[in-house]
Amino acid sequence: MAFHFSLAAVLKLRESIEQQEYLNLEKIHQEIAHAQAEIAKNELRQGELQQDRDEQLPGSMPSIHLQSIFEQIFTLEQRKDALKAALVELAIKKDQQLKIYNQARQKREVLESMRERQYTLYQREETKRQQALMDDLFLARLRRE
């Protein structure tokens, strides 16, 4: 008789839920990495614009060009501020998703633990049945002789 875990379908569901929550957590991590990369790219571009402004200021520079640089720097600052706010929201979202993932993992582990206990019990019972069968065969041989 083969081992059968009565809650196998529930365990499979819990594993699926855990995997989905893990993928959701990974997606949030990717969004955080993307936002951080955008911030770094903005800061680099802002530094380039400031360097360009500083190099051209001592010489003759059209005011429209200077105004354009200031507007670009201002736009980059606003974008950086928005990305930092998004990072704060993503950090909160990540913490919440981490809790959800941990709960899903714990629920799966409980079922897995139950399965392991039942399997261990099944193995003991199977060993007892095999031993009883061996004992019966031994006694049957002994009676024939």
C-alpha cells in the first residue's frame, strides 16, 4: 500500500500561493532597483548639466541657454524627488509583501510538517507489517519442519 497524504491538494495549493507571493516580492524588488537606477541616472545627468553650466558661465553664454540648463536641472530635481517618494512607498509595499510571503511560507511549512509526520508514521507501520509478514513466514517454515 503506497503512502497517501490526504491534504496533498491543499499542500500543492499552499506551495503555489507561496510561489506567487515570492514572485510578487521579487517584482517589488525589481521596481525598487529600477527606481534607484533612475535616481542615479538623474543625478549623473544633473551633474553633467551643472558642469556644462559651470564651464560656460565664465565665457559668453546666451541667457536662453543658461535658462534651459536651469530648467533641465529643476526638472531633474523634481523627477528625483518623485522617485524618492516612490521609493518610500515601495519600501512600505515591500515590507507588507514580505509579511504576506512569510505567512504563506509558514502555512506551507505547517502542512509539509504534517505530511512528514504522517509519512514517518506510515513508514513505521509499513516496517511493522513487513516484520509481521517475515515472522509469519518464519513460523510457517518452522511448522513444516
